[in-house]
Amino acid sequence: MKKIVLFTSLLMCISYSAQFKISIEAPASFAPKEVYLYTLNGSKDVLNTREIKKGNSWQLQVKQPYTGMMKLYFPENNATINFISENKDVKLIFATQNNKITNVEYLDEANYTMNQIQDIQQKKEIILPALYQIKEYYKTDAGFGTALTQEIERLSTNATDATKFPFINFYNTNYRKYIEKKAGANAVTHEEIIDFINKSTDMLETSSLLRPILVSYLNIGPSTNIIADVDRLLAAVNTETPRGQTVMSELIEIFDTYGMADLKNKYLTEATNLKCTINDRLAQTISTNKNTEIGALFPNYTFKNASNTTAKTLHDIKADKKVVVFWASTCSHCEAELPALIEKYNAIKGQKGEIIALSLDNDKSAYESKVKMLPWINDTELKGWNSSYSDTYNIHATPTYFILDVNNKIIAKPDHAADVISYLKLK
């Protein structure tokens, strides 16, 4: 405590000098006025600040040091721009068409460099294999063959020097080692990943690499003893530390996303039983799962522009049973499953039941086209996976179903529409 008191003025000075600003310029025709700025913690966006447009631009002040991935989100039209921070000023300008962002130009050196690297990386992963195949049909001394050879050489080398950018260097080095798929490369081991997670700086949490690296860890070798592998990882990272708890949270959500219910429940129980102080990341995971488990009171939702009802909230709807469906017009599984519920909707109403469908769409015309065919209560925020209920109800995939009783308690979490029909004993 003495150090904190003695060096308060120095810390304030350091904090102030570490501030940086983000300058955004938009066309005059771009309608949204508000922008949100998010930092990253593992795979979760964390709201840092928000700002209202002045003229055709935004100036956002970041008050605390931050190095890593960042995101701009324009809630009025559900648009996003991803970029990086090297804890220095960021400047970008974007073009639009029909109020949608079509091209982003990064004017600061770090983001310009990162954009170049990622452009080449994308071409290496998607285009380079095809170029190798095409080259087999052209002689190297032919004009097109020579051009192919030159492009293959360009994409095969790492010409952009990123050593002076700590975050870019961290991201690309570890992406290539732990995530990128390369023929002939030595397979990464459990021990290497554990060592990397233990020794990494805070850039691991802000890089977006943590979750895919954990997926890589789970995919190493045969899956005959995955619990032993996970237990070894959690023991090594120590779940009484912030890093260990973030890893635990990510693993629980990975198991949830991939439908590995037994593993999810095992480690969620372990997380709940921890006796130490819990960090915000793990606390959120525990809370969200607790609020959506069978027997819990389903969190209420205030409708934005609901159809087929005059109710203001989900809890206001009077029904002996409520089937809550999370879906999207672009979801092929929804396309396959929802007709079965349409067919049984009158029977559900006959049981004094109701269906409430909350869409994770972001395209208004696509949503309105589909929703015309759905006879039940429908609503959407038109924010896609940025919708508020995505986190509130722990939604990882569409369609997702909940069945509530007359008191809005969760009584079932069916996997498919057929399971909903079976649970309600509809023939």
C-alpha cells in the first residue's frame, strides 16, 4: 500500500501520457451518429467508451493504456470496423454505399502494416494453394507462368517487417505457430501451448488468439482422455489467477458452443465452487449460465418492435407455456425446423401456449421477408450477434429453444423443433 501512496502522482502522469486517441472520418452521407469503442478480453468485447459524431468525424479518447484488438460498432446500422492498438493514436477513414461501410483506409502506420499483413495472409490461405495447382499447367518460361511464379514467391515470403510493432509481432508470430495450418509443419504439443499461455503477456487476452489456441489444444491427439488434458491445463494455469479463470471461462463457452454438455457442466460446476475471488470474465460466464439453466427465472426482455402482440415485454405475455426461439433468416437449420412449429402452432395455442421468436438478423429486408410467414410473436433488434439477448440468454447457435412455464421459469431446453413438439406432447 505504501508504494501506491508514494507514487500516486507518478502513476497519474504515466496514465495520462499513455492516453491515445482514435480519429474516424466518414462520408457526409453516413447516417449513424453514435459509435461504441470496444476492447477485447479473450473472446469477449468490453465497452471502453462511446462518442457522438461531430460534423463527419468522431474523436475517441482512450484513457488507459491498451495494446491489442479493438472494434468500432455503429449501433444505428449494425456496422463494425476492426483494427488494432499499439497504444498509439489511430486514424482511419471509410467509404460507404447505401449507408453501409464498403472500404476502410487505415492512415496510422500500425494499422496500415497490419492490414497489409492480413491481406497477404488471407491470400496465402485461400489463393496460394490454387496458384500451386494452376502452375502445374504452365511452363515457367511462359508469360503467365512467370507471373504465377512471382506471385507464389511474393505470397510465400514474409516481406513486411513488423518487428517494431509489439502487438503485430505477437499476433502474427503466435498465429503462425499455433493456428495456421501448414503442410509439413511440426504439430504443436500440449506442453508447448501450456507453456505459451503461462508465459504470455496480457496481449494474449487482447489478441483474439486465446480461444482458437484453446481449440487447438483440445484437438491435439486422440480425444479419449479430454478431461485429463483439460485438468492438466487448468492446473498449470492455476484457476485462482485471472489468467486461469479467463481460460476456464473460454473452455466452458467452447464446450457450450460445440454441444459438449457434460464437459460444460463439469467445469461450470468447478468454476462455481471456486473459493477464491472470481474475475469479471468468469463471473459473467457463471451468471449467464445460472440465469439460463432449467429452473431459473428466464430474464425478461423488453420488445423493440414486436409483431402479433400488444405486450411490452416477454414476461407480459400471458400463456401457460412459452416457447422462446432464437433464430435468423440466414440460418439454414432454422429454415429446416421452423415449418414444423408453424404446422403445430394452432395446437400450441390450443394448449394456451405461445411462441416468441427473437431474431438475430441484421438485414431489415431479409428479416421482414421471412417474418411474414411466422404466425407467432416476433421481434428483432437488427443487430445480429451484437443483439443484447445474445449474451443475456447465452446464445451460441440458431435455432436455440427454451420452454417456460406460466411463471416464466425455464422448464426445458430442447435441442430441436421436434424436441419441442415431443415435450408439449403434440402429435
